[in-house]
Amino acid sequence: MSNRPTALLLNGAHALDHMALLVFATAVGAIASDFGMARWEDLMPYGAGAFALFGLGSLPAGRLGDHWGRRRMMLVFFFGMGASMLLVAATNGPGQLAIALTLMGMFSAIYHPVGIPLLLRGAARPGFTIGINGLAGNLGVALAAVVTGVVVKYAGWRAAFAVPALLAFAAGVAFARVAPDEPLPPARRTATQEEIPSRLLARVFGVITVA
């Protein structure tokens, strides 16, 4: 499916997805200080909901992508990530922060089961395509600490969430303009390959989960 601008936005979304989850871990000291907490370690558990939903939310996100449409779900990802990060930036206490981070984790769960299949559909070189996508995700992890640290130092921890939020909104608008329409959701299309036997699928899932 992916033309070059769409592929660029999908790879950028992977970087944003991983980066957003690590902004809190990098800025937690500044956030704790702003909230009047003596130890930043006491604030760390409030981010657990984000990481829990990042994993658990993949199943319903993938199902919605199959039955409602992956293009639509990616728009939910971009605008949902932007809105939830702005909500984090507006919080004034640990309880509010936990709710906002958990909401961000819910939207961040969309990318992997939706964005990657969308990127690979029709790819002539799927191995190379997934390699580039993995590189983009890893760059998001690598840049999280540096970018967040600089923004926190010069503009405060709230800006560290607001800046990627604005980028997410801009990417969402661009994606809506350049991503091809999806006439039918994947679940309603004619199958183009044989179904994997359930026993083999269970074994593959088990190996990947352990890894």
C-alpha cells in the first residue's frame, strides 16, 4: 500500500511511538520536583499503566485495524498520541499524571499491530522495509533521552511532552492527506495467502513471546 510519503510517515510514527513512552522516564526528576515530591523514585510507579496498556492494548488495536480499517486506526494513533501527550503536559499531580500516561499508553499500542502491516502491504522487499522500520523505532529510543533532556533543560518538562504532541498532530494531518484510501478493511478482503495452522501459530507466538 505504502507510497513513499506514507512510508516515511509510518516509519516516523514508529520513532514517535517509542520516544513518547520514554519521555516520562527521562523527565521524571523534573516532574517530581515540580509536584513537590522529595524522591523521583516515588513517581515512577505512576507510569506503569502506560507500559501495561502499550502491551495489552495491542490485541484490541489489531482487531480494530482488521475490522474497521488500518488507515483509520493510524489516524486515531496520530491524533490520540498528540492529545494524550498534551494532557500529560497539563497535569498538576501524580494522580492526573497516571491517568494521562495510561491514556497515552492506550494510543501507543495501536502502532505495532496496525502500522507495520500497513507498511508491509504490497512491499516488494518486506525484509528491507521492516529493517528500515526497526531502525526508525530504535532511533526513537536512542533520541528520547537526548531530545527530552535538552527540552527539559531549556523549556521545562511540560514542553518535552508538548513538542512531540504537536509533531504527532502535524504527522496526522499529513497522513490524512497522503495515505491512500482503504476501500475495504483487511478482514473483509479476499484472502491472498494460506491460513497458518493454529498449532504452528501457537508455537510461533510462544517463541516470540519468550524472546
